[in-house]
Amino acid sequence: MADASSNQPRLRLRVTAAAESAIRGGHPWVFDASIREQNRAGQAGEFAVIFDRRDKFLALGLYDPLSPIRVRVLHQGKPANADEAWWRTRLQATLARRSGLFDAQTTGYRCISGESDGWPGLVVDRYDTTFVLKLYSAVWLPRVPEIVRWLSDALPALVGRDSVEPSNERREASADQVGERGSTESNPIRLVLRLSRNIQTLAETEFRLRDGQVLVGDAPPGPIVFRETGIRFEAEVIRGQKTGFFLDQRENRRRVETLAAGRDVLNAFSFSGGFSLYAARGGARSTTDLDISPHALDSARRNFALNAADPHIAACRHDCAQADTFNWLAASATADFDLAVLDPPSLAKREAERAGAVQAYRRLALLGIPRLRRGGILVAASCSAHVTSEEFFAAVLDALHTSRRRFVELARTLHAPDHPATFAEAHYLKCVFVRLEP
């Protein structure tokens, strides 16, 4: 594959001693302040070759002149020729790491997880026969046509017989799609592009790419229905949060299902009701979805309707409450639940917010604990990368000690197997399960 600036000499960099050590240790980012020598200005998405202090090859990465993360490292060690075969082999190895993780009852999962899979700033999620390509860095924008080609060849093999949902009705695709339009006969997948906000303007002005654009196949008529452990969910792949659904909490939802029998369950920051549906299938007496967004609660109601054929889900009373979770919990101390899930969105989007987020997690737990009856279970989660697992677990346990209620810790969980975390900044998800003693 030709580089973004093939008519110029190869972009060569040298970095600080600390950055050299970090690269050798597998860290995928080189920051602008770490670059001590550069032979010329670089363009977004072109290859950058990093040499060590002995002028030997150290790493190959993608260059981004507009980001503090100046280079996204693809490969380190011995020199590599990043040609078409190299990229395709890399993609097949990434997809093979998911082999055996899921059966036909789970058609929603992460196929490529950014840096931790060797694709820095790039994510691919599957929702039945629809795949979502999410780009978080401008380094991939010049390479979208190539990415579409590689994915179009590799992803249909994942669909096969485990696609259990009926095909969605098709709409005529937009005229400016990238790559050829797929069909159920020639290419049984749909590929949707999602873009991080910080690169949307550049993508549209320089590359004619936009957030929500359908790259392969036809535009979906509405949300995509997929299965997770047999439960049917909607994914809003065109305009929804992230890639359309929060796939990373699947394993924690499964654990909640095993704990929910006979319980009244509160699902705070409920989004589209994922934890509630698992609790209902696990035999919960009732579930209450609590979210400030009416759109999210409507989605939860639709997801319950999708699963009405399941006798346990049909038998479970499902309530919705639209409110700010902190205010709603603070308004009452009545112990009217047997299991409470506290899974807020990220409370620290930058390092400067870390200390405040730790206190917010503690306060949230303090507000949630009084709502639990004796023998109740608290499930507290964090998706804030700037808050370490040690800080989060300590905040929740401090709230429990402050409440003076005796408890036993059941489990601590981190990332699901399809969401690997191979470097410090990737460790964002953590969850703790605690049972209050009778």
C-alpha cells in the first residue's frame, strides 16, 4: 500500500530515552514532547519510522501532526514491510483472537479493540450482520478505502450461520458511499462509519467522510437488532452513543443474571435496559430503569418488548423513572430494592477531573446503599480511564464502611475478553459486586 506521502523521503523520527523504553515495553503512543528529532513535517496518516539512539529501527507508526499523540505505534522490534499482505495478516490475527468466544446466541461483540489489538485509534463492533467502524484518530482517514476493502473481505466469514436475526429491510444507499455497495448475495454485511467528534470536520472537508455514513451495504431503516447471550437488543448504529450499544458490560450483565432471582432490581444510569433484561431473565421480581434520557428509557421499553416471548422477562414488572440519578437517590432513603446497579457514564473525561470523579463514585455508592434491603447486592461500575481500579474500589469500599453496614465482597471484574487492555491508559472498565449481610 502506498504511503500518504510516497513522493517524499520517508518520515524519520528519533525520540527521548524514556519514549524509547516505553515503545520497547509495548506502549502504543508517542507524544509530541517525546520527539527530539524529525527529518521533515509529516502528514496525517503517513508512516513514521522511529529510530533509536544507535540509529537502528525501533518502531513503525502512523503520524498525526494535529494530536498530542504524535505517533500511533503499529509495530516495534524488527523492521516490517507494511504492504497489503501485512495488513491483511494483521487483521486475520486480530479476528482470530475472538474465535471460540461466542456462539450463535451472541451476535454482538467487539472485533477490533484499538491499540490493544494493534489498531491504534480504530474499533470495529459487530451487531449481527452490521459492523461499525469507529475511528478516534485522523491517522486512519486517508486509509479508509483500504480499510473498507480489508474488512469487506474478512468480515463476511464471521457472519455465516450464526446470524440469527432476519435481514433488515434495505433503503437506497447514499451516492457518496466509500467502496462498492454490498448485497445479501455478494457481501452479506453492512459497514457503518462512526467518527470521534474531534476528527469529524477534517473527515468531511478533506476526505468526504461523515459520521454515520454507510460504507458497505444499504442504509438501515432503523436500529439493528442483535443477540447477546440470547437476549435481543437494539443498536442505534447511525447516531447512537459509541458504536450503538455498550458491549463492554456483557460479562457483568451475565453475572447480574445469576444474582437476580426473586429480587427487586434498580438499574441506575440504565441506558437501554441491558442490566434489567438480564436480571429479568434471571428471575427478578421487578426491575426499575433510571435514566435522565427519555430516549434511553424508550429504548429500554422496546428491548423488553423484543424479548416478551421469554417467560421470565414477561413475568418481571418493568418500571422506568426519568430523573438525574444523584438527585433521585438523594430524595429518599427507603430500602426498596434487593439489587442495585450503579453504572454511570465516565465521570472523568480528563486527568484534571480525576479527584472529583473519585469523590463522585463514593457519593453515588453512599446514596445507593440505603436503598438496599438487608441481604441486598450492590453492583458498582466505572468506565473512567483516568480513575484507576484501585481508586475506584477504594472509593466504593469507603462508602460501605461509612454506611456501617456489614458486607461481603463477591467479585471484582475488569475487561471482557473481546475488550482487551494491554497498556495502562486502556484500563478503563472496573466493577465490584458486594452483598450486604442480613
